[in-house]
Amino acid sequence: AYSAEANAGIGLELLDDDAKATVDSSGENEKSETGKERNIAIFGHSMGAKAALIMALACSKREDLRLNPSLVVLVAPALEGVSLPSRGSSTKKKASNNKISQLLRSIWVTWRKIFLDYPFRYGLRRLVGGSPNFWRKGLASAWGDPKRLSDSDVLRFQWPSIGMGWEQGLLNLVRSKLSSSSKSVLDDGELLQQVSSLPNTKVVIIYGSRDRIVKFEGSVAEKVKKEFPTVHIVRMEGLGHDPYEEDVDGFLRELKAVV
């Protein structure tokens, strides 16, 4: 439930529900030039970039979705083999046909919950939950110019930690990223290649020149320009990992200019 594929599935359901609601309310079923009912823009930030690409590819292939991904915007995309090192394809072990492996897994899950999950969740709550300084320091390291960071920015990022169970969700997300059993048929680079090759889709990558989380500046940007010539790349001077948060007006101006 925490993989890029699962996130893309949730996004597609929301888009399809919205498309159906729009048609029902208007009573019209207007087609775009691609034969689809609606042109849509899909945005993906950081690790969400892969989910955005999966959504775009699904929209182009599935007639039942009735959606055309005319614009895909990837902000500071954390794509393995593109802006991040590739982990490579791991060889899956053959499934055991005896019950020993199932028993060992059950023991491991129980041990992990008692000795790892519970202490780690407690530590996360103490470290993150009630400490505004944690979020301020973290955002200051992610943003290109910490002086742009306001109290409202810090509070907005801190809000999710007020809810119940967020620490378990974070653990599940980390496990999903570390797991080698991805269901994705294509790796991140192949996804980007296929989506950028779609005839009615424009792909835009926007990044900050001072991004210290996903370092797109320099050789990575040049590599993408060479390997993905149809992708439009926008560099925002002096900004970091969250350019759309750091300079909202500037981000919109750059996006409008390339679109």
C-alpha cells in the first residue's frame, strides 16, 4: 500500500471519479483531440515522481480511464537510474514449498514488532511529534534559502505528525522503498522514456539549483538532456528541494513559460 504503484492506483481512482462526476454534472461527454474525454496535468514531487509517471502511462493505455495526460510535471524527481543511483535488478529467490520459511517469517515479524517497531515508533514520536525545531532544521536543510522559511511553513509540514499512527506509516514507507520485490515491470528510467515518448504528452522537470536532497544540478541535468531530449528542463536559481513551496509565484511563472 506504500509503493509507487499503490500510490498511482489511488491517484487514478481519484482522477476517474472526478472525470465521471464532471460528466454527470454537465451532462456532456466532450472528447479531446486524442479521443479521450479530458486532458489532465499530473504533478509528482521527489519520490512521488515515479507514481506520476505510472499514472501517466496508465492513462495513455487504458481506454476505460478516459483521461489524456497532456502535461506531466516532475519536481525534484527522485528517480533511480536518472537522478539517483540505480539499485540494479535483484534476482528473486525461488519460493520455498515447505512451511519452514513461513514459520521463520512469522517469528521474524513478531520479533521485529516487539524489539524494533515499538521502540522506533516511540523514538519517532518523541523526536518529531512535539518538536517544531525538528521541522525547522529539516526544512532549512532542504530549502535553497532558509531565510524564505516562515513559521507557517514549519507548522504546515508539522501538521501530519499530530495525527495517530503516522510513525507506523513512515516505517511502512521505508520498508516499501527498501524492499526488492517491486511490482513495477519498468524501472524509473524506462518509465520516463516511455512517458516522454507519448505523442500527446509534454514532460517537464523542474528543479532548484541548491537542492541538497536530490542533486539535479550539473551532470544529472546534462545526462537527462542527452538521454531524454523531449523532456523540458527548468532550473530555478537559488531554490532547493521544494521550489513550488519556496517561491510559489516564481514556480508558476516558470511553468507557464514552458507550457
